[in-house]
Amino acid sequence: MKRFRQYVAEQQLEESVIRKGAVASYAAQGKRHGDQAVSSYGRASYQIQRSAKAEVVDAKIDHIATALLYVIDGLIASRNQIGAISAQVTSHALLTGSSR
């Protein structure tokens, strides 16, 4: 029986598949972070709406503070999405050897 390393050493790895996998991985990360941002912004919007309907000032402040936390989470997810997209573009450029 062959060991895993022997098997891998004997196989010709398809470089284009590896390249596509690396770029697709970063694209999936970007999508996931974008979805997280949308979710956080939606929760923030909901909290602002609850604040507008609340009659007690303390409840309004609590909803606004919660909304602010969701906005911050959304901004962090947006930043992570930008980083993933940058990594995707960079890896694509490096793996295909294209430069501008």
C-alpha cells in the first residue's frame, strides 16, 4: 500500500484547478462577509425602528445603542469583505501571472 506522500508525489497536480480553487475560496469568503454585513445592517435598522416606536426614553436609548453595535459589526464585516476581495484579486493576478 502506498503512503499518501508517495501517492501525491506520483500524481500530476492540475495547476489550473488549484488556481481556480484558491480564487474561489477568497470569493466565497467575500460573499460570506458581505452576507454578514447585510444581516448586521438589517438588525440595526430593526432596532432603530423599535426605538422610534418606543415611548420610554430609556428603551429608546437601549435600542439605539444596540443598533449602533450592529452597525459596528456590519462595518467590520464590510472591511473583512474588502480584504477577501483584495486577496481574491491578488491571488488571481499572481497565479495567472498577469500584471498591469
